[in-house]
Amino acid sequence: MRIGELARRTGVSSRSLRYYEQHGLLTTRRGANGYRQYTEDDVRLVDEIRALLSVGFTLEDTRPFVDCLRAGNTTGGSCRESVAVYRRKLAQIDDEIRVLLARRAEVAAQLAESCPGCVLKGET
């Protein structure tokens, strides 16, 4: 399939697909006419990349998942390197949650000081 069909089937722009190629996440084969040619395996790779990006992974974070799929595994997250990225991402999210909770507590304290008796939304 050509780049336009891959873009349509995956919901990713042709520009993004070329970007993935530049970063070595997609390997492009060229037909006799010089057009990029893709396979069903590339659909799986792009779907994996897109799913990971949609939940906050960086493009570089997706590399172990893509490599895992290329190695013939049924999921991109089943390899040791992918699991390490999952763990690192969860730790990062946990850190962000701690920062947000601390920030929320500070803002709530400022509100309580500025407006005694004010009830925060979600609290009774």
C-alpha cells in the first residue's frame, strides 16, 4: 500500500508517517515507481506508535515497542525493554500526581485562608 492508504487506515497524516520514517520507526520500501510501499505490519506499527503517543509517551519511548513488534511478538509491550519503558512512564506519572496533589493542597490552603468557610468543589 502507498503512504496515502496507510495514512487513511491508521488516522495518521502522511507527514507524520514520513516523520516516523525519519526517526527510524518505519522502514520504507520503494516500488519501481519510487513511491513508498507499506505492508500490514506497518499498520500494526503505526497503530502501536499512535496508541502510545496518545497516552503521553514520547516518540523515542515508542522505539522498544516497535522493535518488539518487528521481532515477531504479538504485542509491542511484551518485551523486557518495553516493560522498562512502561515502568519508567508510570513512575513519571506518579511523580506528576504527587506534584499536582501538593499544588492542590497549597491552593486549597490559600483559599481557606482567603475565604474562611468556603467549601471546595467536591468536598462537603
